[in-house]
Amino acid sequence: MRPFRYARATDAADAVARYRPGTAYLGGGTNLVDLMRLGVAAPDQLIDVTGATIKGVFTLPNEPGRLFIGAATRNSDVAAHPAVREFYPMLARALVSGASGQIRNMATVGGNLLQRTRCPYFQDTSMACGKRDPGSGCQANAPGADTENLAILGHCESCRATHPSDMAVALTALGATVHVTGPAGDRQIPMPGLHRLPGREPERDTVLEDGELINVVELSPETFVPPPVRQAYRKVRERASFAFALVSVAAAIDVGPGGRIGAARLALGGVAHAPWRCHYAERALAGASASRAAFEHAADAELRPARPLPGNEYKVRLARNLITATLEELVTPGGAGPSPGKRP
Ligand SMILES: Cc1cc2nc3c(=O)[nH]c(=O)nc-3n(C[C@H](O)[C@H](O)[C@H](O)COP(=O)(O)OP(=O)(O)OC[C@H]3O[C@@H](n4cnc5c(N)ncnc54)[C@H](O)[C@@H]3O)c2cc1C
């Protein structure tokens, strides 16, 4: 590890004022410190922002379902909050499906959103990776590369990596708004929209500019259909815990009288460089009758542009089956999907 300076910022303005090139903000450190040990990240200054950004989940008395989640809030506290469980059970589910209890007790909301990819070539400094070393290419394009857990949607020659956060997939389906503050002032970024596809700048995971700090994540019933619409987060992984998603889905569906779908919200994880909002599937579902055939049709509409790599073709079928099974579960009376208010 290279030597670095450490400072604790007192508030967001202090953190931003201390920022300069070579600085990294520090949340719980569960990802950044690992990357420093691996030699993937080498900041010369860490600014601890756990006491500088907002901490806790806040509700407004007359607006049930509008939540403000501070960036310094620990993942386990968000998952356990009664308002999150009542109004956004898919978010609670997504959080508890990630990492381990100990890591969730340390990890913050800001750090979770900005954690880096688990692509094996990004984490191995002996391999080419344009995300780690801009312009150095992408080892995943080499013949025989390990692509099993890489992207099937939105990837290109510059980068085949996937985004790792479960929480971000739920926030993408829920249409959250991320409040940031930075050298140029404050702004709000809708999700999807925070994370980006690799394009010509695979080194940029998000649209954040240098020095911008996440302060709060807002969830609003205006951007989402609140309860009694049923929600679920399902994740397929290699082990039952402590494993990132091969594919995950965050889903909510509103079925009206006569079995017609009013609206649906869907996002996929483990398939792209960003959490993948399923606009094609949502459009295919709106107005259709809730049936397995409609769910399969919607999944096919979403996955038609998929371009699997040699070695991860299985993800297309997995994503199709996961979307279909999750939606079926949500519309089945007494199905296993979580009802609002139930403990995740
Ligand atoms: C063994 C293991 C298994 C895991 N499994 C999963 C899993 O299944 N699903 C999952 O989603 N995650 C998983 N994780 C990842 C874990 O969720 C992240 O490490 C954690 O959420 C990061 O939060 P942190 O506060 O520790 O971030 P840090 O490590 O402190 O920071 C991460 C990044 O965010 C930046 N940052 C932090 N806070 C802010 C802020 N407020 N504003 C701007 N930038 C900021 C940092 O500069 C850094 O670039 C796993 C981690 C481990 C070690």
C-alpha cells in the first residue's frame, strides 16, 4: 500500500473544500480499502465522509412513502428501517441479499452506490483494463478470457464489466433521486442516470464529476406506485450468501381488476455496466393481461438486444427465467413474493 493522508470532514462543504485531484472520499471502506490493498486504487488523500454527509432515514409527516436516506447511513440500518420495509420492500430485500451482516454494518449508502466492479481483470493489476488504466484495452476481449460473469447488455470493446451493487438495482427500479454536492454546487441525478455505460470512457462508472459527493438518496411515491403494489428483489448467485449477483431482478407490478397490468417496474442487475432499467419490458407489460405468456414476451422484448460473450450465454436464459418467475410470483395470490410491510 502507498502512503496516504487521512482527514475527517465535518460537513459536506468541508469535504468538497478539501477535495483535490488524487483524493478519494471514504465511506465504510469495505470496497475502497480492499482496492488500495490490491493496488487498484492509490489515492494520496482519503477524506472520511461518514460524519460529513447525512446519516439516517427521514420521513415527512404528511407525505407517507417519501423517504430521504442519508449517504452515511449504514446498509443494515436502511434495510431494517420500518418505512423502507413498508413502502419499498424490494430495497430492503436487495440490501440484505448483498455481502454479509458484518459488511452491511460498515458499508454506507454512498459507498454502496459507488463501489467498483468485481470484473476479475479490473481487480488484477497484471491484466489489461481500460477502467483501471485508461487506454490499456480490455483483457476480456482476449481469446479464452474468463467472461462467465461479465455483461450481456450495453457493453462494448472498451469494457465488458458489470455493475455490482444490489441496492442500486432496486433504486433504479424505484426511480430514486440522488442528491449530490460538489465544487460547482448541488444537483439532483435521477436513477437510472447515475451510472453510465462504458462507451469511450470505461474509467467512468458514473456521471459524477471530480469532487462530487453523494449526500442523500430520495425515494418518492410520485416516481413509483406505492403499496399495495407488490414488490420483489430476487438474486441468482453461486452461493447463498457473500456472493455478487449472476443476475438479479427488482420488480413491482400493479394488476387491476380483470387481471390487466396497470404498470410495472423492472430493473436487472449483473447484466451490464450499470443497473439495467427494463424499459422495453415495462412497455410490453403495460395493459397486457397478467399471464406467464405476457411475462415471457416482456422478458424477450428486453433481452432481444443482448449480446452475450463466449462463456456467458447462460445469462440470457437466466435473466428471462428470473423475470418471468418473479412476475409470476408477484401476481400469484399467496405467492412467495414479499408483501409490503413484511420483514425481508
Ligand atoms: C466479500 C464481499 C461481498 C460483497 N457482496 C456484495 C453483494 O453481494 N452485493 C452488493 O451490492 N455488494 C456487495 N459487496 C460490496 C459492499 O456492498 C460494498 O463494499 C459497500 O457497499 C461499499 O460501501 P462503503 O461505505 O464501505 O464504501 P467505500 O469502500 O468507503 O467506498 C466505495 C466508493 O465510494 C466512494 N464514496 C463513498 N462514499 C461516498 C459519498 N458519500 N460520495 C461520493 N463518493 C463516495 C469512495 O470514494 C469509493 O470510491 C461485498 C463486499 C465484500 C467485501
